[in-house]
Amino acid sequence: MQVAIQESPAERNASSAPISTEQLDRAIHLARENLLGLQLEDGHWRGELEADSVLESEYILLLHFLGRTEEERVQKMARRIRASGVCSCPMEAGRSTTAGRRR
């Protein structure tokens, strides 16, 4: 059995030509300047925190063990995970753990 390995979009679009030291230095300089431009006066950066549903799922599991799944915040987290479309766990009755997976 052979498994096809797909390239990521970044790999497909990446140039195979080597870059010069000057190009690398320029890219690092521009990235540094961009980050410093976003830094606030007291030294921190502010941005949107992004995470997948794993942390919320594990928190729901913990609250389940503690007998606290009826709390409104738990219900909100579960609804948000279900609505995201990225849930890979059987959070709904009768849902298979392989639902939505490609074979």
C-alpha cells in the first residue's frame, strides 16, 4: 500500500532557488521592524488569542468529572465547538468518531 504525501501550499509555492545572505538579512530586518512597530509602549503586544477546540474540550471533560456540566458556560463552550465544524469527537448522541473523516 502506497500513501500519497501532499505538499502544503507553502511548499508548493516555495521557490527552490537559494536566497542570498543579503535577501535573508533584509527579510529578517523587515520582520523585526514590523514586530517592533506593533509593540506597545510598555513592551507588550496585543492580539487575538487563537486556539483550537482541544483546550475547551478538555475543560469540558474536567468539568464533567467534577459534575459541573450543567453550568451555562459549559453549555456555551459545547455549542461553540459543535458550531465550529472542527469537532473531531462524538459530542452529539449517535455521532461516530469517524464522521467527517476521509479514508
